[in-house]
Amino acid sequence: MPRIELTSGPVDYQDTGGNGPVVVLAHGLPMNETQWRKVLPLLSGYRCVLPTLPLGGHRTPMRPDADLSQRGVARLLGELIDRLALRDVTLVLNDWGGGQFLVTEDVPGADQVARLVLVACEAFDNFPPGSAKNIAKVAKLPGGVWLLLRLLRVRAVRQHPRTYGGLSLLGIPDDVLTDWFAPAWGSRAIRRDFAKFATSAPDGDTLLAWSEELRGFDRPVLVVWATQDPLMPREHGPRLARLYPQGRLVEIDDSSTLVPEDQPERLAEVLTSFLTETGAEPVSRRR
């Protein structure tokens, strides 16, 4: 897998290549690029770039002084877009919602975000979402992340509906979950990064103020919301679509937070339709 050295440290990424429109797919905590493994084969005709961001599932630690706050990781994403010379980017988020804040930052790469696709992700003051708030509380305690990860070594714990088992109605294969957790299980430095990010969300008033800044993003935005998601409130879908001047909403049934896991075909369908309608047709359809 390619790796790029950024200001805060090394970032691995998958790149399907080609000359199709660029789609950057970001992941959640502490996941990696395999979150999109079911959707990726359905996006032929696009150049898909999947960075493994430092949210706890990354395989190489960041520098000790790295800014792993919500906005810090968003800026890191912008730096990756800039350094890879990606243009006219469609940025797709699922679970983690902090990538939205990139479009309000005056940093290289931010101006190349031509479209946003927000798939059942954190929004407004829902950082971290629902029961995931417990992760932030535990991560603030000395040794808390170590203890949390020790518990997640137990299959029954990581597959419990109140932990990662609740992110998918179909269930996340255990080998995928263990791949997500393995870097933090084996590295104190990655556990440090995990804790920094997990405890980085500011207070609700600050988050709501940041959300208001998003009204200035006047490019196409697709909001895809899952109707059976225990973490992202149902009302946040239409609220997000109204927030953005060019926002539109699609709701997907029979899915929890990880829509790419539960409804990959439907997600690929609505994503491709949105891209085509907003001027990013896959190369196979161009004349």
C-alpha cells in the first residue's frame, strides 16, 4: 500500500488509479480503508482514494506532536489531497463527520473539494455519537485506552450491540474488526494517537458554531442517512441537507451506521447517480 509523509506523520492510502473523477472515501474510529471494501468494486470508472487516517486503526504512529483534533485531522486530509494533486474531489464520509470541517479551512486541498457526500456521520453536536461517548470518557482516564482495547480483544465485547456490533445490521465480520483494532492492540504510540483523537471533540456550543460555518459551502452535497441507525439521530439527515445551500437527502432503509456494510449496492447507486448529475460521470460513460 502506498504511503505519503505528511506534516503530522505517515499516512497509508489505497488508490485505484485511472483518469476517472476522484472520489476520496474516509472512514471511522478506529477503522481503515476496508470499511469501503464492498462499495469499491461498484465504483468502476472513478479514481477512488482511500486514506487510512490516524483515528486508531492506522498502522504507523503519527508524530508525538501531531494535531489529531477533529479539525486537525480534517486539515491532514486536505494536505493529502493537495500532496497527491487530486482535483475536483468528491469527499465521502461515513461514521466520522469531522471531515466536513475541511471545507471551512483555508488550507491547501480544501479548495479542491467539489462535492460532499455525508453518509450516516457525526454532525452538529453529536461528536462523538451516542454510546461512543463512553469511548471518549474512558480514553480520558490514565490507561483507559489500554483497558478499552483489552476488553475489545474479547469477541463477545467487540460484537456486542452496544459496541461495534451495533454499527451494522448484518454484522461486521470478525476478521475485519480485528484488523481495525490490531494496530492499537500492538502499539503504545497508536494507542496514544487513538486517545488524542477520541478525546478531541470540543463542547456542544463550539460544534454547533462550527456547523454554522458549513452554510458557506455552496457546492453539491448529498446526505445519505440510515433509517435504523442508533448513533446518528434520524432528524440530523434532513437537518444537514437543509444546512448546505445545495444539499439533498436520500434515506436508506435496512441499515445501521455503516451503510457501506449493510447496503453497499444501494449506496453505490445513489452515489453514482449524484456524481453523474453533478458533472462527475464515470469514464466508462463518457464519449
